[in-house]
Amino acid sequence: MSYLILAISVIMFGVQFFCNDQYQRLCGSKLAATMRFIAGSSFVGAVILFGVNKFTLSATPFTLLMALFTALNALIMIFCSAKALGKTNLSMYSLFSMLGGMALPFAAGLIFFGEDMTVGKGICLVTVFLSLLLTVERKGSSSGGGIYCCGIFVFNGMSGVLSTIYREADFAKTPVEDYSVWSALMTVVIALVILLFLKRDGAKTPAPAYGWMAGYGVLNKVANFLLLVSLTLGLDASIQYPMVTGGVMIVSTLLSYFTPKKPGRREYAALALSLVGIVMLVVF
């Protein structure tokens, strides 16, 4: 059941990137447009998760504190993303993002939460890392983006670490459904507060952009919720997050068939390596 839930979340994560890309094509990637996107998508996600939770919501101090950390982590990640994309190409950005999302929860699970190191985990980590390197293009990068790429690595990885901490902590806490709703709501509030302090850009949001915003909100929040569920079912973080990274690469490559930029030899090789890593993780 954990692997099935994980597979569904991976597909949703892969599709969400398409929604984000379509929104940026319509509205651009400036900070104000990004904050509007995050506020709107998080609100839609919060409503959906509230419905999943049967329109009930409980809280404990620990749940609210962790939800606040999760929301702040997401906003800092977005800030680093906006800065990095102006100084580096998309493949380099994706490399740091996906490596952080894989490596930090993997390391935290082994070092702090007593998870075992296995041959399958080692092979998966190496093959997924190599597959990410295959997709990197240096062309289009400029100096000055290194600090923001490091921020992307850390804060994208911290999202998985925070989820693992929430699962393992002994403090009084709510079920993951409530934690997910609170995280989404706090993200909305913080994004709206930031928008109040940003200079008005006068840009209007086209009607189709709201659809992509809503689609991203549903996919992103439900996918993250499913990751929390799989963790609570006992799946190790050092298994889950390498599988997510490799799986998202596979889904993204398959989806690229429906875009003007078709996959090439390097993308095929990266897909094959990711698939091998996931199989080794499951088998061993």
C-alpha cells in the first residue's frame, strides 16, 4: 500500500510541473506573480485537504509550529527559485532541487532516525544522482547563482526532513490530515502578507492562469499529503525520497513527449538509470 500511495504521489508531482510551467508562460516568473501563484494554489489545496479531512480541523501547539516551519520553508524555497532562475538555466535549477529533495531526507533518516542502510538504497542513490547529472546543461548559466542554488538544495530537502520529524516526534500532534491543512493555510497567509509589501506591478492574471494555479494546488498539496501518509505507514524516508526523485524524472520525461522539446539521448539514459535505481531499491 505504501508503494502504491507513493506511485500516485510521484505521478501527481510530475504533472504539477506542467501546470507551473503553463502559469509562468502566461504570467511570468517575477516575485509578485510567484506569490500570487503560491497564495492561490495553496488556498485551493487547503480547501481540497479540508474536504479530505471531512471538514474538521484540530490543532496542537506542535502541529501549528511544524506547519509554520513548513510554510516558511516553502516560501524561502520559492524566493531562492525566483532568484536562481534569473541567473542559471532550468536544468541546473532542477539538479539542485531534486538532489536536495532526495539527499537530505535520505541522510536524516539514516543519521537521526535509525533507518538501515541497504545495498538497494546505495545503488538507487548513485543511479538517480548520475541520471540527474546527465540532464544538466551548462549553457545559459551565469555567475552569482551559486548561493541561490545552494538555498534550493537545502530548503527543498528540508521539506522532506520536516515531514520525517513530524512523523517521528513524540510531542502531542494531530493526524497528518490536519497538519497538511494547517501548512497550506499558513502558506496562504504568509504569501498574502508578502504581497502587501511588494510594489504593485499592475499585471493582470489571465483567466486560464487561474485554472493552472488551481490544478497545481490540488496536485501539489494532495501529493505532499500522500507522502506524509506513506511515511506514517512505516516507509523509510531513505527509501521514499530517492524513489520520488527518480520517479518524477521518469514521469517528466514521458510528459515531455507532449511538449515542443522532445527527449533526447541523454534524457533516455537518465530515465533508464532512474528506473534501474528504483527497481534496485524495491528488490533489495
